[in-house]
Amino acid sequence: QVQLVESGGGLVQPGGSLRLSCAASGNIHSNYIMGWYRQAPGKQREFVASITGSGVISSADFVEGRFTISRDNAKNTMYLQMNSLKPEDTAVYLCNAEYTFYSHWGQGTQVTVSS
């Protein structure tokens, strides 16, 4: 069993920054691919970025160099540094951990970008 807890969301003005964290516990190990997804009201969940235990990163086109994903395997924690935030980035951001046929989700943290 793997538990994921996100934190760091909040209200920020356009152009601002936030750093999200995802703390993993339980049977987590570095072979898990960890990733961030987001879901805005009335929209489908979409992929943001992912990182393997060895640091290989994939990211969605809309990240456009504004978001940086990182991971500290020793702390079982993943981060998402978000800069130059836009109103369209408003969503619940969810942490995911996948390994073979196992897929675990956190409860999400709300990010609201508004003036």
C-alpha cells in the first residue's frame, strides 16, 4: 500500500509561483514513476509531468518551461515548482505513483490563479 499526500496549493496572482509537494509513504520505492496531474472544474484530468526514480522527466506541452518537477528519493517526496502561473492553471493538482500494474493517487491540492 502506498499513501500520497499533496501540499503547497493555494491562491496566487497571475505571474506568481507555487511549489507543490507530494509526500509518499508505505511500500514506495524508487522504481515507482511519480507524476502530477490536474483537473479543472468540468474538465477531464490531464497529465502535467512525471519523473522516474533515475530522474527521467516527461511533461505536457502546456508546461512550456514554467513548471519544474523534481524528486527526492531519500525523502520519498516529489515536488512541482510552478512559475509564471496563469488563470488557466487553476485546478486540483493530484500526485500519482505508478509501478507495473499498481497506480496510487493522492487527494489533491487546490491551486487557484486569480487577481
